[in-house]
Amino acid sequence: MINDEQLASLNKAIVEDDTLALEYLVLDIKPVDLAGFIRYQTTQAGLKLLTYLPLEERADVFGHLNVVTQCELAEKMTEEGLSQLFVHMNSDERADLFNELAEEKRQSILRRLAKEEREDIRRLASFEEGTTGSIMSSDYVTVVAETNGVKTNIAQALERVRHTAPNAETIYQVYILNADQQLAGVLSLRQLILAKPEATVDQIMTTELVSINAAEPQEEASRLISRYDLLALPVIDDNQRLIGIVTYDDAMDVAEAEATEDMHKGASIGPSDEGFGQATIRNLYSRRVNWLVLLVFANILSGAGIAFYEEMIEAYVVLVFFLPLLVASGGNAGSQASTLMIRGLATGDVGIKDWGKLLVRELIVASFLGLTMALAIVGIGFWRGGIEIAQVVAYSMFIIVIVGSLIGLSLPFVLVKLGWDPATASGPLVTSIADIIGVLIYFAIATSILAF
Amino acid sequence: MINDEQLASLNKAIVEDDTLALEYLVLDIKPVDLAGFIRYQTTQAGLKLLTYLPLEERADVFGHLNVVTQCELAEKMTEEGLSQLFVHMNSDERADLFNELAEEKRQSILRRLAKEEREDIRRLASFEEGTTGSIMSSDYVTVVAETNGVKTNIAQALERVRHTAPNAETIYQVYILNADQQLAGVLSLRQLILAKPEATVDQIMTTELVSINAAEPQEEASRLISRYDLLALPVIDDNQRLIGIVTYDDAMDVAEAEATEDMHKGASIGPSDEGFGQATIRNLYSRRVNWLVLLVFANILSGAGIAFYEEMIEAYVVLVFFLPLLVASGGNAGSQASTLMIRGLATGDVGIKDWGKLLVRELIVASFLGLTMALAIVGIGFWRGGIEIAQVVAYSMFIIVIVGSLIGLSLPFVLVKLGWDPATASGPLVTSIADIIGVLIYFAIATSILAF
């Protein structure tokens, strides 16, 4: 992180337009930290800072900015400057940026690039957002297993690694290709430097390898990297040809973004590329309003349920005292169950096939929870309304907690079966459904016990 | 993952006690997948499978099991077998297991190990759970910058890497120590294989490095690794001496566990080491019951608020129709705000110092949200209760949504100031608080407009 002293010096140098001080300062700051600083600067100041960096580092810092800031800066750059940046950026990052630029800008950049780069950008930019293809990089090291019938040996492979190293995102995994460019195996640099130089590559390469198709969702790539502790995951096309890699650091970013998205969904908030700190008012409004309004209409059903029992409420107005507490308890227990379920599904800890088993367990857990909460509340029921109200409240609590929990556990499953994201079973949605059912259960039990 | 065919063959081989088939089958299955399979077996079957594995792989598979299953298996192993496993396990995993074993078992294992291993286990096991020290590994490669005044060169460093490789978790980062065992720099294997063999280590090593004190929380280690895209993070003691490393794969596990814990907290569920799939009824009950009961008592306040306005409800029973809808909306908007805030703080996207700025933005966003929702509901208010009720409902909605949102945004900050985890500001808690305040706002506005 940038310390306070560095921050003060940076700000001073920018205000005073002190070129020398800036050039000196940026030497000591890591690219990602410099990017963090630039995010909070005006486009003007950001551009100025970037120009003081050597091209390699400039591309590195630029790559750490989010796409919104990148676009703002790109707008103000010369086409020559932007093209240079494109040449030095990581292949996956520049493809993302490319997708966000205006058509005119894209064409002018492509025109300035060499054929190879141009094709690389076009190819990577063609994958749909959210797929593994959209986050893969084309900067990796490959070695062909044999050339014209002669098998490649370790010394030759190492030579090739040394040669490719400056342009590769990772050289710690070397992918071995057969004559059809298909992925035949992998060698770690560890294996390479420990093997005898004259051994052939196909003798020591690992052939049991984990790979992924470019069309698979990026979460799946992230999950595989995490599960198998991979440094990089090779990405293949439908013909088993190696077309890219996803590195562990991109997998970490995907996992973080997915967790954020799931947490937001859990509170009925739509997804966004903008971080919360920088999000605009329009962005926040539009991500929140839809569900809020939808839930209002769901809650009208609760109100309608209450209105249906209007006469009973007039006769026993004490029932209203317990209404918020009972329906909230069903919603809370339901949110707990749905959250456990959604996260369990997301981490692969439970699967769709486990529903029956989990439902039985949930029934038992919820029964104990309902019993505990009924006991917690029965005395207050007696105090406020006598023995009959105490009974109504205790029985209602017991049943509402069980029903709420079972709904919470089941909703994510139902959504998956419908082809939706289970995380849509947000706390507010589960709570609203549990509220409606809670109202009905409460007044039904009251009707039967109070013989109204 | 294990495919269905492999699964069927594994089960068949276990039932039939078919040693040969088992030995052959496990060759093709990755350690983590085999561990996943063993988790769902009886201890007996798990032990049988493990014995068919060569010691190295057995330790690898065993290391991928969770600590609960490890302990169950360890109970049934001979002391000799368990000690052998300890020798071959990763240093961080064995220290975790060691901490869970009975004192008697610990002593018997320590007695069977060499002095160096014994001290390593004691040292790693001594760090408190949740600290960086508790997840660090001691299997890394170090090179001293100079010996007796002679500087180490690249060829010597590479020789040392080759020599240490079989026991190191990663050889891709080589840590350079000064004479006091302090961390002086780092060399990546990439730098090593590209450098001239006769160059000295201190000429090319990176001295600007990111490190962490062993006492820092493990989330901080995970965050640094993610932020700076590190393969491994060196861990130092108070005297800057290198005492361990945290690898990127452990950082991914920490990040996933932290996200799970935060999501669970967001639904008022306590933390646990057990996954949801395997959790016992007792575990689930105890993690859920405390907050549920606490929230019941919070909701009694809502009930009390309603009871306070009993006479008004008897006069205008239509007010009850809108009660669930209004208080739920405040709770929903509040949950959204608290979730955005909590996740923003967790990912470092916003900081405590940003509160004022964020509060102003939230006020504007919530005003628009409140206005939208008031408009959505005003017609129904008119239909159910005429112009005055429509006014009461619309004004209440507007104010309740704003107040709920501001509470949701602020609660995580207040908790941080009190030294608590901001994630404690769960959806159910925010909803309960918003409910109480919603009831009061609603009836206060009703009192004033209806001139009751």
C-alpha cells in the first residue's frame, strides 16, 4: 500500500507539476498501488502520472485499473499512445478493454498493430463475458513433443522456456503439444530443472491433466484451479487444441467477484462491474429498485392476508402484538437455511442430488429451533393474553419456524431446477414468502384455538 | 472429479476387498478427488483405501481431508503409521492436525519424530488459529546472500534450489537471507534461470518485497497475495527473520472460507469448521439458535410499538394492511445498504474513513428509492383507505426506506468502531432494527395526518 508520506508527496508533485519528483516517486510504488491512486485522480492527473512511467510499467499499472477508468483514460490518449499500451498489456486485459472501446477507436488501434497481435485481440475479445475464454490469456509457453519425428528433450524445452520467458505470464507450467496443436501433457518448471537434460519431454510430462473448454463459465475455471491447486489451467477448444490459459491470480479475482455477486444477490442487489466505493447513484438505484418494488407487491399479499382476518384482529387486537415477531422469526430461520444452501451449492460442498437428505436434516434442526423459540415466547404470550393466546403464539412459532426453514432450504433447489441462479433466493425474497405464509399460519391457528 | 464409472469400481473394489483393483484404480484419481471420496466412506473403508497408496500420495490425500475426518482416521491408525504420515505431510497441514489430537497421541508422535521435525511441528502448532502463523508452511527454499564474505552466485543458488526442491512446497520463489536470517530479498525461479550463472544473487534479487508478520490475521495474508498476485508471501517474526511462507493456494482457501463466514454472518449464522454438507444437527442448531432467539426479543419491541398504538389500530384497522409491506421495505433497503457496505469493507473497496461521503450518496439513492416505492404504493393506499390513508402510506414509505437505508449503511461502521466484525450487521439484524423504527414512523405519521 502507498503510505501517507508517499501519498502526500505524490499529490504535491502533481499539483506542482514536478516531473522529477514524480519520476522518482513512482519507482518505489508497486503497480497495483499506483493504479489504486490513479483511480481517485482526475483523468488529467492520471494521464500525467502514466506518462512518467516506462512503457512496460505503464502497461502494468494501466492493466490494474478497472475497465471504466481505463476507458476514460483511453479517450484522452493519442491513438499512437494507446496502441503502444495495447502491445504491452497482458493479452486478457487488453481484450477486455478492447470490448469496451468505441468501434472507431477499435479499428484505429487494430490498424496500428502487427497481424499477430491483431488476431490475438480479435480472438480473445470474441468470447462472451463470463466464459472461461473471456478471462484466458494467450501468453504461455508451449513445447511440441516432437518435430519431424525427433523427440524434444529437456535441454531443448528449457531453452525454449528461456526464450519465451519475457512474454509469458507464467513459465512455471510448460504445455506440451502434439502435431495437431492438441494438448498432450504438461511439465512444471520444477520437473524441467530436476530432470536429466537428455531425457525426452514425453518421458517425464504429466499426461493426466486438468483442462477446461473455453465456453465453460469462468467460475468453473476458478473452481478447478482452487480444487487442484493449479498455477494455471489450460483452456482448449472443441478440438482439444490449446488456445489459452487461466492463471491462479485471475482465478482469485473471479472467485472474489463471484462471492461479491452472490452476497449482493443474497440481499436482492443486482450485479455490477463497478466497485461499491466508486458506484454512481444511478448504478446503485437501478441495481436496488427492481427487487424492492417487486417485494413490495409480494408483501401486499401479507397485508391482504391480515385484512382477511380483520374482524378477528378487532376482536383480539393483542394478536397484532405478536405478528411482527412471529413472521420475522419464520423469515430469519428461512434466510439462514437458504444462505447455508446457496453457499453450499456455490462451493460445491453440497449438490442438487442431496436435497432429500438435507431436507430431513433441516426438518429436525428446525424442529429444535422452533421448539426453543416457542419456549422463549410462550411466557410473554401468557402475560399479554392469557392461556389461549400463549398457546396460539407457541404453536404458531413452532410451525412458522419449521415451514420458513423448509422453504429457505428448498427455494434454491427449485430455482436451480428452473434453470435460475440459486443465489436469487435472497434473504428478502425468502423473508417475504415466509411472511405471507407466517401470517396465514398464525391466523389459522388463532382461528382454531380461539374458536373465532 | 471422479466419474461415475470410477466411483462404481471403487465401491465394488471396497466391498469385495479387491486389493489389486483398488491399487490400480487409485493411480488414475487425483489426491483431492480421492479425499472427497474418502469423506463419505466409513472410517474402516477410508483406512483401507489409504493403505493402498504409496506413503507420499497417502500423505497428500490425507492432507486434503478436513480435520474432523483426519482425526477420526488418526484414532484408528497405529502410532507408527501416523508418525510416518506426519513425516510426509505438508508442514502447515500436519501442524493443524497436531493441534486437534489428544495430548497422549501428540506425545507419542513427537517421540517418534526426528528433532528437526519435532521442533517444526511445535513451532507451527503454537500459532493461534486465525493468524498468518497458523496457515504458514516451513517448506520453502532459502539462499544466504553471502557466506564468510563470499557472495553467492546464481549457479550456486540454482544448485541449492535443485537440492531443496523435493521438500519445498514451492521452488518458484527463492528467499534471500542475510547473516542474521533476516529476509533481504527474493528471486523468482524465472529470474534465476534467465540470469547469468556468474552474477551474484544480491545483484538481481528484488529487495522491494511484500511480507507479513506471523501474528497478523490470515485474511490479511490472503488479501496481500491477491492484491499483489503473489505465488507465495514470506512470513517474518518481530525481528524480520523469515519463519515461513503462505502459498497462493492456501490464500485461495482462506478467501473462500472468509467469504463463506461473511455470508453466513450476513444471515445471522455462526461460524464453523464443518462444511454444510457434513454438518451435524447439533452444529447447525447451535450456530443458528442464538441469533434467532435474540432477534425474537428485538422483534418484541416492534410488537410493543404496535401495542402502543392499539387504539388507533382499532379505529383504523386498514393501517394493519400496510404494516408488513412498509416495515419490510425499510428492512429490505437496509439489508441492501448493509450488505454493500460489509462486502465493500471486506474487499478493501471502501474504508472506514469514507463513511461521510458514502452516507451522503446513500441519502440520495435512498430518496430516489423511497420515492419510487411511495409511488408504487400510493394508489393501493387510496383504494384501500381513501386520500388520507394514501398520504400516510406514501409518506411513511418514503421516510422508512430512507431511514432503513441509512441505518443499514451505518451499522457496519458503528460495529467497527466498537471493535466488532462489521459482518455482524446481518440482514436479519438490520431488518429487525428497521422494523421497530418502521412501526414507530408509520404510526407517528398516521397520528399526525389522521389527527387521531
